[in-house]
Amino acid sequence: MVVQHQWQVLSRAECSLCETMLHELIELLGKLAANEILITEIADHPELERKYAHRIPVLLIDGEFVCDYRLDRDRVKQYLS
């Protein structure tokens, strides 16, 4: 089941790439799982800002880096199977 993973999108305010990644992720996971996605504003987390400032958006699954900039559908699908 999809919700067994912790899905986290590291984002920034007014980021069109972030919105696109989130929309595509919701499409893959389904609307019910969309409520399980943690959206983290990196500006509120200095350690994340230092690490990912130039790589936003970033998708983490269970705390593990999966992709940045654009959604890697193939990698996400591996977590779904």
C-alpha cells in the first residue's frame, strides 16, 4: 500500500517546479495518498536550506533522496511495487 512510505517534498514558496513535482506525485500516488505527503518549506529549516538550496524541489521517501528538480517516475514506481 502506498501510504506505508513517508513521502516528503522539500519545497520553496512560489516555486513552479515544486508545484509541478507535487502535482505529478499526487497523480502517481492517488488522491487518498496525497494527504500523506509532507511538504517541507526549506526556508524554515536552515540545515535543509544549506543542503538543498539549489536543488529544489527534492523528493525524499522514508528520508532517502529520490530525485530533484523533476519527478523521476521510474524511481517512484519502484517504491510502489
